[in-house]
Amino acid sequence: LAARHVVTAHGVRRLLLLSRRGPDAPGAGDLTRELSELGAHVTVVAADAADRDQLAAALAGIDPDHPLTAVVHTAGALSDATFTAQTAQHLDAVFAPKTDAARHLYELTRDQDLAAFVLYSSAAGTLGNPGQANYAAANAALDAYAHALRADGFPAVSLAWGLWADASGMTGHLDGGDQDRMSRQGALALSAEEGMALFDAALRSSEAVRVASRMNFPALRAAAAERRLPVVFRALVSPPRKAAHGAHADGASLAGELAGLPEADRRRRVLELVRTHASTVLGGQPVRPEQPFKEVGFDSLTAVELRNRLATATGVRLPATLIFDYPAPAALARHLLAELLPDTAPEQETPAEPAAPAAAVAVEAELHRIAAMDADDLVARALGALGA
């Protein structure tokens, strides 16, 4: 898209396209022919920009009669994992194509009279994204690098992209559920035309970093009404005058409502709350009271989203292991009711173990509980196990 756009919209007539596979990259031949038919002279080279020597060799091949005038660094790579599972390899996989390559590109081209130095970043570095702590950090570093270069008078701009509608090597694995979840969190997909329009806007801007994302404003307003809008979005939508029906500014108002209800109605009200939020997280799929969360498709990301929604709705501090501790809506509702009205709720039951194979699921739940503990809790648990 970027190569085609600079040819058709900006009149560029000479392109050096770099990738690790070069001419062997899928679609490279078709793109070369297409751009050639548009009047561009295209050279495709296999070079890893994160390897300074390979990049230097590729740049050395540029015809001195047609010197380099602009750099567009579009590389990106994912290596997703939960925060506690991150390793040095996860960091290397995302930092190398992002920050190492950007630094090499700058160091090897800073003496040229460049009109533009464009870095493709990600909105994950600004907004965060579950399972992408390493990727968010790499892109935040890339944005910071653009700020530093721009402060020195270099024409750098970092474009922090949101989701694109066109599938790519980085987003082709996303299914409808993933996209629905992102939409509920406020992000909509950009079309190719919208993306390239934002590319041009960034080139005209004097800012070093621009977030290029299409926002779901109805979802943001709904989140604001339910008092769960992330701080970073609060300048984008007006604060609600009154909370939406069924939402509570804090747990006290929900607890007050429940205190005035008969016991059976309390249980029904909290169960309805749990099932409604669970259904929303699953994109409208109904969830029966005794139906295990894992059975209806909850994974680590949707589990966190449900926990966050319920924490906001109830004002109760809830653990990341919530649906492992209380693996069905009915069990979870009983737990929430006991937390909200500890003096009037029935005695809290021991968290139920999921259905067979019970041993394997119990081990998984225990591992999730341990992973969510802080250092003090882990020490206390270890001492308790030793009988200290």
C-alpha cells in the first residue's frame, strides 16, 4: 500500500523495496510489475534492516545519480505472550525490526537530504493491548525515537497505526470475536484509503508522533457512561451527565439497590449482571447460569475483559483469575453478592472445581492463581505450605 501510494499520489519514480525475503516475498513480483506499469523503476532487495551490514550494503547499491530522498520504515513483527510469560526472545523479536532497524536507517541516511523519514509504529504503544507488553514497549520506544530525531531537526514522524481492515501477516489471525472485542474497546478498522489519507496528513504535520486510528465513539461513550473509559480516551468524549441504566458509579450504589431487595431478587439481579456482561464480551452470545465460562469460549483476553467490566459495575476489587475461581455465572454471581453484602449474603461457598478432567483444570486454575500473585503473596503461600 505504501509503495503504491507514493507512486500514484506523490509521483515517486524510483523505489528501493527491502524485506528479509526480498524478491522471494509473497507478491513481490506482482507488485514490481504493477509499479513498473505505473512508470516507476523498482528494485527489490533481500536485506534485514535490523542487520546494519545488510542494510548498508543495500543502500550502497543506490544509483548516485538518483540519491535517496525519503525513507518509509513499515516493518513490524509480533511475539505475543502474557506479561508473566515474556522472555528475552519475545523482546528481541519485536524490538529488532522496530527500534534496531529504525536506528540503523537513521545512522546510515542522516547525511542525506531527506524530505521524509516515516516510521510505522502502533497504537499499542499509546493505548496498550492485552498480551502485547513487549510490542507496546517497542512501539513506545519507536515513538520516543521519532521525538528525539524531530527535536534535532530531522524530518522524522512516527505513525502509531490502529487496526487495518485489510488482513496482513500481523492481523490475519484475528477472527470476528477479536475484532468485536477491539470494537467494544473503542477501535474500528481503517480502510486502505483512510490509512493512506492519514499517512499524507502525518507528512504535512509538524508533530513527531501521530496516532492513526479510527475510533468507535458510541463504544467510548457507552464506556464513559459505565465509568470504565480508560483515562487516555477521556478527552475524546464528553463525560456523561448520568450513568446509563444498570451501570453504577461505584459498588455502594449497587449494594444499596441490592440491600432493598428480597434475597431471591438479589441473587437474580447479580446473576443477570454477570450474564449480561459475559454475553457482551462474547459478542451477544447467551450464557446459561450453570454453563462453564470455558465451555462458551472464554479465553485469557475475554476473561480479563469480563473481570474489568464486573469490577467497574460492582466496585469490587476482583482477581485476574476470577473465572477460574468461579467457573460459571451462577458461582460467580454468588461470590459477587457475598462481596457486596457480606452481612446479609449466605455463607460463601468454596470455589467450585470445573468438570472433568478435574485434575488438569484444577492445576491450570492453580497456576493462574499463582501467576496473579505479587511477591509478598507468593512468600506467604510458600511459608504456609512449609508449615511455617
